[in-house]
Amino acid sequence: MKTVIFDENEIIRIGLLTIFNHNSDMIVIDAFGKFDDFLSFVSHNNVELIFADFFQYKNFNFDFLKKIKSRNKETKIVVFTNVLDKTKIFSAIKAGVDGYVHKNSTKDEIFKAVDVLKKNEQYFSENVSDIILKTYLTGLKQGEEISEKKPRDLTKREIQILKLVCQGLTNQQIADGLYISIRTVETHKTNIMQKLKLQTTADLIKFAFQNGYITM
């Protein structure tokens, strides 16, 4: 994956470069410390993976992420930050990011995130996932409207896969556990999203909570 890094902290940039250089499937094209330089590069070049702490730039606008996605839907965008503000997390998800990784993550977790992204799945650090789920639960307790989508529209297999996705399992882990091919899992997930008219994994988790498929 052709990768570009943005972080104002030189130590962070060096750390990510060191980690990524140990992954033979990745090529770091450049690492930027100035947002304007980073913005100019990704606006004029196709990259496969962006690892960036966007919130360091005081004038950052989420429309920037949408523009990257509209220009090349195949580009994977990961927010790599210490910021755990739920408003920014959800704004990033709505803007189309593929991952949100906290800077206290280990090298192994960063590698795991990259592996998940390669499979066209989203990756969120555990503390970020906790915020997403707790926010939805709070909304439910405060009387948030229950989804009008009909659970009976899903087959038994689709419900089974829905639950496994919400447990954080990857497509490969689901395939291995159910003794089916990864392509079959991907087909089921696509059918689930289409039936429920959902766009993101976060939307899928919300639906699962609202309809009693998973609890906390």
C-alpha cells in the first residue's frame, strides 16, 4: 500500500516510518510535518493509505476527507490521534474514514489495523469503539427512536454474521469460524447492508443494539 503520513511531531513521524518500513506490503511515499504540504500532495497524487493526525491543524475541516474520498474511493484514511472527543469521532466516521486509531496503540495493533484495511473493512481502536457503543446506548436510554427496519428481513445466517461483525471479528475470522469462504462472508455483509440501507459498520452496530441482537 502506497502510504502517506502527516503528523506535526517528528518523533511520531519517525516512529510510524520505522513501523511501516517493517511491513513488506507497505511503501511510505512521504511523511509530512506541515499540513499545507500534506494537503497539496494528497490533492494531486493518488495514494492508497493516509495515516494522519488531522486535528493538529487548527483550520481542519471534515469536508477535506470527503473530497479525498470523492476523488478516489479506494484511498484508505486513518485518523491517528490522541483526540477521543465523540463529536469528532462521529464526524470523522460520517466523512468516510476507514479507521480511527489512538496514539497509545502498540506496533502490533497498528499492523492489525493495516491488515483489516487491506480487506476493505474499518478499524477502530478499542477505546474508540467503546465511545461509539456507549454513545449509542446513551441515546437509546434517552429515548432515541428505535429503528423501523424489520429484523425479519434478515436470514438466520445473516443475523449470525451480523452478531459476529458487531463483536469485532474480521471477515477472515468469521469465515474460519463458520467454515465458509471469505467471499461468502463478504456477500452476506453486502446483502445485510443493502437490506437495512446502512452505509457504515457504525450504523450496523447501532442497528444491532436497537433491535436487540447485541447487548452491553
